[in-house]
Amino acid sequence: MQATTAALGALLRQARGERTVREVAARAGLAEETLRKIERGAVPTPNLFAVAALALVLDVELSHMVQESTLRAGDAATPLTRPR
């Protein structure tokens, strides 16, 4: 799980590009320190609503963020399936 969290942080930093932490955090309704911690991978399980707000501000599909961070972390071996 830590690898996935770190990969999510890297993906967020990449998507943020030239925008400042202050700008993105303010637009997402988050504290700057919260965004910094998520980007560093220092939050073991980031709040879904915080990640969704960041996805919206960064114009990235939430499902893409999840898939990409999972692939980057090398955790793609366990696909999500519905129980029958």
C-alpha cells in the first residue's frame, strides 16, 4: 500500500505541473500541508474526498489516478472484481 500511496503522490506532483501547492490546495479546499503530505506519500490512506477534489482541480479522472498509481506501484496483480 505504501508504494501505491507514493505513486499517487508522484502522479499528483506531475499533474500539478507549474502550479503551486498553495494554488492547488486552495482550489481543492485543502490545507497546503495536507497536499504536501499526500504528494510525499506521508499519508498512508489519503481521504477519498481529498483525492477526488484534487482530481477535479487537476483535471484528471479519479479512476485514472487510481489505475495509474496502482500500475506505477506495481500492484496491478490484484484486479478489482465484484463478488458474485
